[in-house]
Amino acid sequence: MGFELSVILAYAIGLILLYVVGWILLIPIKWLVKLIWNGIIGGIMLLMLNFIGGFWGIYLAINPVTALITGLLGVPGVILLLILKYIV
């Protein structure tokens, strides 16, 4: 009536596999949350640029693409967008 070694081993392997699968699924969620957070930060940076740069006629459109570029790259992203705007 006691547990056999194979049953205990099967449960242990199942728990380890469950942990590994959970860990693998959690990584993309962390990336997605970081991407959204950086997009919000990028939007705020663009808003500040438009407010301050408005005195000199410097502005960038605030949309999801520019917010994510700014959020991912930070200040270099803003500079990149400004260069692209005035070149194209």
C-alpha cells in the first residue's frame, strides 16, 4: 500500500517540468510588461519634448511607434526620431 519509488519519481519529474514550463512562459510576460512600461515612459518623454521644444518649433508626433522607439532607446531614440523627421 505504500508509495513505490517509480510513483514518487514520476511526481518529482512532473513538478520539475511544471516549474520549467512556468518559468519559460513567464519570461515573455516580463518582456511584454517592460515593453509597455518603456512605451509609457517614451510617451512622457515625447510629451515633454513637444512642450519644451514647442518654443523653438521642435515637435514629434506621439503615437505608439514613436513612444516605443523612445521607450526602448531612451534619449538616443528621441534624437533618432528628430533626425529622421528632419531628414525625411
